[in-house]
Amino acid sequence: MTEYRPYVTWGLIAANVAVFIAEMFFGGSENAGTALKFGALYVPYVLGRGEWFRLFTAMFIHFGIQHIASNMMSLAVLGNYVERYLGRVRFLILYLVSGLGGNLLVLFLETRSAAGQNALSAGASGAICGLMGVLVIIAVRRAMLQKRLQERLADAGFSGSFAGMPRQEVQELMMRTSPEVRDEVRRLAQKMGRLPALPLKRVAIAVFLMLYPGLVDRSVSMEAHLGGLLTGLVLAALMSARLMNSSGDAYFK
């Protein structure tokens, strides 16, 4: 099997880095005027001037080396994993739509904020949080399938786990069950085989760690993070359902 190459992830990282380098040459990445020039999200410009493109371009703008470094490291790790699972086209759609979802939530909440701060907002965090939504859906689906499989085996009089059992013993055990049980166990096992093994607790901790900076640092846009995560959850649920119902092994297509 040839090694999978996450070209879309690499391309997104390259695009973000290229924009960041351009920011450095044209005023500095931490300069508000430069950020506005390159397309950072600023609600008065979106609503007052009709510059809706900022909902998209803001995903590629970053404030300082620490901002882009942390986001690109997260994108490299999550993107490599999620792109292999969803496939390149689905991955790109989910990434971009999640980023738009995060920025739309920022826009929506700022227009209804009594404070009226209208701060600049930029970064790939919303889109990256959308990728985390895929891991949540995978972990939840696998946990549900695992629970159903254990329940079906218990109904058939088997309590325990197949883990570590020789293949021949597993086959002999299954032959002692009814054809209906064998068919359902096989179906559930096939569906589980299409999903990476992601412990739900670890994924929950990862989600908390991703959202935590927005809880303690006012300069971090919690709205963008949360909007991206929610958008990613919805899209991941739809995409994962199609992959689960498709023929063959959906994982690492």
C-alpha cells in the first residue's frame, strides 16, 4: 500500500504561510492596518461596506508568529488524519465551511453585542476546530457501535472481548450462535472497522484543550472556535454517515 500524502493539508499550510510572509513584508503581521488590508474580519467593514469576502479571507490571516505556528501545527496533525479519513474533496469542503461557520458566528454575536467592541478577528482556528468535529463524530459513532456489539454478544450468551483471542477460537465461538446474531455481529464489526480507534474520553479532552484558550484569554475568539466546531460537527455527521453506508472500507480512502 502506497503511503497517503495529504496534499490538501500541505496546500492549506503553504497558503497560510505565504499570506503570513506577505503580511510581514507589507507592514507586519501584528499591525491592525495590515490585517485589514489583507482581509481580516471587521464587522463594520462587512456590514457597512459589504465586504463579505472577509468571512473567507480572515481564515488565512494571523497575528504574530505564535498565532500561525500553533495553528499550523494543529492543522498539520489534524489535517493529515482527517483528510485521510474523509478524502481530499470532503476534507477541503469541511475545512472551508467550518471556517466560514466560525466567522459567521463572530459576525452574528458582534452585531448583537451591547458592548459594540468590533474587534479584528482572524486566524485558521475556526476551520481547525471544524476538523476536531470530525474526531468527535468518529469517537461517538465507534462508541455507539461498540456498545451495540457488546449488547448483541451478551444476548447470545457471550460476555467478554474478542481482543487477544486467536482467530480460530473467535470463528468457533461465532458458529455456536444463531445466523441472525452472526450476521448482525459481522455487520457491526464491519462498520467499526471503517472507523479509526479513537477513545471518546481522549477526544473530549482534546476538544476542551482546544477551546480552553478562548475561556481564559479575551484576545482569543471563542466565538470563531465554537462556531467552527459546531459547523464541523454537523458536516462531519453528514459526511461520516455517507462513508459508513458506502461499500468497501471508508477509512483512509
